[in-house]
Amino acid sequence: MAAEPAGLETLHPEALAELREAVVWYRDRAGEATRFLAEVTRIIEELARAPTRWPILRNVKPPTHCRVLPSYPYTVFYRATDSGILIVSIAHHKREPLYWTHRR
């Protein structure tokens, strides 16, 4: 990946792998990789500034928030931490729901 979001250290390794997979897909098939990555970066920065702004999922522990990407079929799932946020998944909407809940 040529450019990666600011605050990359806030991504769980599996979320980073999901992001990279999506960037490759958009680069190879739709030519949208730059726009997709820019939107993910903007959303991560927004979440870092106001981590409690977005809804918390019910019945998911530890408490996990979600933010749908406005222009792409992905949701960012994240947890507020003492030092900021942890992105636990960048999940495509066609994936099995909550497949990422085991991530710590």
C-alpha cells in the first residue's frame, strides 16, 4: 500500500489486513483505491478526535463502537482505549456479521 492512514498504530493487525485487502481490490478492479484510503483515513482521524460519538453495539464485549463509511460498503468497528482508539475491524457489509468480536 503506497499510503496508509495516519494513526496506523491504532489498527488491530487483522483490521490492517482487511484494509490492505480492500485497497488492493479497489486498485485492481475499480481504480478507487486512493479515494477509499482517503475516506478510511478521514474516518479514523474523526474517530480519534471524538471516540464516543458513534453508537456502541449491544451485546458485544468489550464495548465496541461502529461507524459506517459514507461512500463504501464498509463499517469501521473500534474500541475506545485509555490512549485513544483501537480499530478492531474494517468490515465489508457482505461479511458474516460480528466475525471479528474475538479480537482483543
